[in-house]
Amino acid sequence: MPRVIKLFYLQRFFHHLNFFWAIDKIFFSHSGINPFQISIILSLWCAYVLIFEVPSGAIADRWSRRWVMTIGSIFHTLSYLIWIFFSGFNWFLLGYLLRGTGSFLQSGTKEALVYDHLKNLGMADRYEKYNGYLWVITSLAFLIASLLSGLLADKFSFTLVLILTVITNVISTIFTVMMPDAPKSKSTQELSYWRFIIDAFKTAKKNPLLLQAIFYTMTVLAVDGVLDEYDQLYVTSIGLPLAGLGIWWGLRMGSEMLAGLVAHKIKFLGREKLLEYIAWISLVAITLSALINSILMIIILAICFFFFSIAVILNEARMQSLIESHQRATISSINALTKESVAILIGLGFGYVATAVNPRIAMLVFSGCILIYLIGKKLLILNKNLSFLKNKMV
């Protein structure tokens, strides 16, 4: 295993050894923020991130991916520092904007850094394998943190959880600085900054396979991203206590670690076929979670996260194989931008229904988004077949 991958694993391990992620929405709820207010905070966070998502990718492509990631890690740390000393809607929003800055600086950049290092070493075909192992490592880190976070918050305080999170983020930043920068196979200096971004958009638009991957991201994987933010509210709504959150996180992280181990081994079945099957399985699992009010549904939801994790790994590898090195972080950021744009609408929908009814019924919002993908794909296939027949008749 290349040294840069080992350092990257250590950086991501401590980044995901995040004690606060497992209980942040519950922390907000205990501070008097209702689900719809939480959805407003998350939506403003997403809107802020998507404004800078693509420019940050272009900066990483033109400057230094390592230093962009380092600055992003520092902003992540600042967000948790703020919540140690201040609370309330405005402070929670400020913290999320700082966290969002860290997110858009690292989004797309970290994937590009790893893929280009592997490509430079002639190991690009192992991207899915190493990305799968990354899922195992990050899921293990988060599992360790989440098994303790609920108990620490319940027995001691949320402040202790935040302090531990600041410490692990500082360690992550140190490992980020230690990583070598990614080699780029083609210079971008002959293009102006905005011309570079426009060209990246055009590249994505002209590639049908790349557009398919982006469409999958902005529907099915957008649901995964938003559900990742609200699963705490769902599992508590069906009766899981704060001190018992470790049970949920054990199931979820265990399923995601398993997904990281098997994703690269089952890709021989065909990425396209597997991704569509996962969309159908996720639709059924989430719909059942909404309709059945039972604590046992956390098992079904954990299975759903297992398939979501496989989908993220396969779709990411599909995208990276279609992108040129000098545009890798930029187009990856374009992909993230489309996902976050849809996530704003999904999150607001979930928050509104969760406040008006309950978080369990609000899960149907996620089902609707996945259904849009499945219907949209069928319509695209139908349109393609009609065009083929029309051209044949002519």
C-alpha cells in the first residue's frame, strides 16, 4: 500500500473519529431547536456550500490539493469550538457555515488527490478497492466515537463531546499536512480561473456516461446524504433513547464497513445493474421505515445504509474513470454541487413533515426522491429507444 494512502487513511480516521456527529441533531433539539429549524440550518449550510463547491474544486486543481484540504480541516475544528462556548439558532448556523467551508474545501479534492496518486503509480484500477477500505476505516472511526458519544452526553455533558471532537480534528489536520501533494498530469495554468470552470462544465455536459453518474448522485445519493443528517431524529422517534444510540450506530457503521469490504468484489456484476438494484432496494427499505412504527426498523435502515455505501463507492469510481486529471477535483465538485442543490429541497421537505407530523412519516420524502430517479431513468431509456426507431425509419 502506498505511503500516501496510509497517511490519507490516518487523516480520514481522525476526521471521522468525531464524537459530535452522532448526536448533533439531538444536541440542537435539547437546545430548543425543532426539526424544521434544523432543516433551515442544514439548507442554508447546503446553499452556502454549493455556491463555493465548484470554485473550491478549481482552486484545488490549479493550486494545491493538500493545502486546500488542510485549510478545510482547520475550518471544521473552528465550528466545534464555537459550539463549546455559544448556543442558539444563530450560533448553530454560524458553526455550520464554518463546517460548510471545511466541507466544500475538501469535497472533490480528497477524491482527486487519491485517484491521481494511484494513477501516477499505475494503480488506478485499485481505486475501488482502496476506497472500499477507506469506508471500513472511516466507519470504524465513527463507530468508536458514536458508541461513546451518547453515553458521554447522557452521563456528563455535550460540552465534553465537543472538546473530544476538537482534539481529533486537530490530529486529522496534522496528518493532512504530512501528506504529499497530488501530481497532475496536465497543467491548467494556460486557462483563466472562470474559463477553467466553464470548460469543466462543458466536459461534464458532453459525456452521457458522466451525466448518468451525476443524475444518480443528485437523486439516490442525495437521499443518502440527507438521511445521514436526520437518522438520529428518526431512530429516536421510534423509541431509541439517547444512551442507546450506540446500538443504532453499531448497526449502521457495521453495515457500512461490510459494504467497504465487498463493493470492489461485486463490481464484476456490472456497475449499472448494481446501482439500479440498489435504488429499488433503498426505495423499499425507506418506505417500510416510514410505514412501520417499530424500533426493529433500525435493522432495515442499517441494511439500507449498507447498499447506499456500495452505491457511493461504485458511482464514485465510475465518475473518476471518466474524468481527466486536470479537471478531476472541479468536476467532482460539480457532482457534489448538484447533490447539495437537491439536498436543500429534500432536507426542507423532511424538516417540514417531521415538524408537522413526525420524523418517521417524513421518511416518505426520501422515497419520493428515489422514485424520481427510477422514473427518470425509464423515461430516458424510452426516449433513447424512440429516437433509435425514428432514425431507423428515416
